Amino acid sequence: MMKRLLIPTRLRLDLLRPNSNEATPPFHVPVLCDTAIDYLQPVPGGTYFDMTFGAGGHTRRLLDKCPEAKVYALDRDPVAHQLAHEMSESQEYKGRLIPLRGKFSDLPKLFKEHGLAKNSVDGMLFDFGCSSMQFDEAVRGFSLSRDGPLDMRMDGGQGGGVTAAQVLAHVEEGDLVKILRTYGEEKAAKKIARGLIDARNALFKIETTRQLADLVENIMDGGFRKDKLRRHAHSATKTFQAIRIFVNNELNEINYGMVLANEILRMDGRLVTITFHSLEDTIVKRHINGNVLAGAANALPLKYSSHYAIDEPEMLESLTKKNWKQLHRHVIVPDAEEVARNTRSRSAKLRAAVKTN
């Protein structure tokens, strides 16, 4: 049996409704856009999945490069889904872009609804992590530099789930340590968890991003430190990352998305992924290298969820094989010119592979 990356919590909370006053998102710059589309090599009549539509930059470039291609655009974010609908109704892209709403683990159900067959898709693109639209809108609760409600749900609450504020209001200290250490790679996980629980016990409600950022800053006796790239980072950056990943079940969704890529791409179909931190990149690397199952070297326990039509024995058998051939020798990163244009691209890593089994 596979080990599961499942943080035990005792959260039993009412579902929240999405914010109906969602602001119009700012412009979002797609990362490594030309490189990603070049590796996908779209062909006339081909079918492609943009698994993280965002503001549609990658999809637009693909359809412009190959007008005879068709793109299914998936996103759980309600703003991104609305943008996909608007783009699909334009004269330029009508009939070539099909918007889909949901998480990666919803794809098998959506696949059936649209009458698609396994092993039939020509290419898949994943641009993991949050978009600039989410970080730049304070009401979404992702950014520690913009004060807003501590929400962090990528779907705006339309799929239910708990907010980051609810997690901090109910989580036990030991579970919070695991969340911070596992999803944030936070070395001071015990210290921060202890401080947050102490604040809660003192009846201090952590309900906004600024409250959480200031509280972690006080716990750590300073506002900034350096990240893996030696850049200045706020002391709460890893805490925000960890709680966001937990709220959205991001790593498990990424892991299952990679399983689905192997299931739905045709032989010689192309996979392109863009990751923004080591936890995401580790999962992608392990799938491409055929090093997925528990017990493998440097294994991060992974959880598979929402199997739908994919039965577990078949999936397990598939994952014991090396199903991918990487199309480049070293991981691809943005050049200095792109980083200068878009500082959020600094940590991006692109991997491209072709399905071989």
C-alpha cells in the first residue's frame, strides 16, 4: 500500500459561501510562455489541456500558434473560469476553447461528461501554484503584503472547504507543526505553532492576513530573512505557503494530476509542467523519473485521491514503470530578461516530457 500525505485534523466546520463582490483581477503575466508552447508542439487537429488556465496566457499563445488546435481549459478559481468563458465566446477562439471548472481530481468526471477517451489527448500543460490575480487581490487572503480576510481557498469557497482562519481557529498544535514543517518546510515550525496557539488561547482571533503576518513576525523577532535563493523574504512567507497548500490540498492534487496525465495522454503525447517551489517540483520529478511509490529513495509520501474510473490496481501497475522521457537534460528556468520583466518568475522551473508507455 502507498503511504499517504494526510495531516490528521479534527476540523468539522460549516461550509462558507464565496464572496460575491470579487474584484476584477489585474493583468497576469504567464511564465515561460513561449518555451512551454514550443515544448508542447501543438499540431493541427490536436487536443490539449491547460490544467491551470489562470488568465489564459498559455492557452492564448497555443491557440494563436496553432489555430486548428482545441484546448480544454481547467481551473478551480471562479475568476479564472469566468475569464475562460469570456475568451471562449470571442470570435477569435469560439469553438476552439472549452472552459472546465474544477480541481485536477475532478478531471475524470469532466472527461466523461465531454465524451473524451483515455489515451487520446495530445498535450497537457500544468502551471502550478497561485496566480498573480490571486496574490494581488487582498480579498482572496493569499498575500501577506495586502491586508484582507484570511481565506486562501482557490475556488473562492464555491466548493466548500475551510478557510485559513478556520484552520488556525481549530487546529491542534501538533497538527499545525506538521502543516508548517511539511508544506512550508519551516524550520521554526514548533516555535511558530506554539506562538499561534498561545495567541488563540489568549482569545486573539486571527482573521486577516495582516494579523497572521504580524503575529508570526513577532514570534520570530523580526520581519525578514532569506529564502533558498538568498532573496529577502518575510518571516511569515513559509507559514502562508504551508497553510495555503493545506487549505487547497495542493500537493495531493498535483500528485493526482500527474497520475491523470499518464492516463489520458496518447502515446508520444507531451507533458509540460511549471513549478514554483521544491515541493511541487519533487512530485513532478518523481513521476517523470518513475520514482513514485513509497519506499523509493528520497520519497515524499504521496496521497492519491478521487480515483473515479481509474481503478487502483491498474494505476499501481502503471506507476511501477517509467512512463516518461524528459525532453531536456537540465531543468529550464527563466532567463534574466524574463525575470526583470516579471519578478514572480524567479523561482519557476519548467519540465517537459513525452509519454513512452
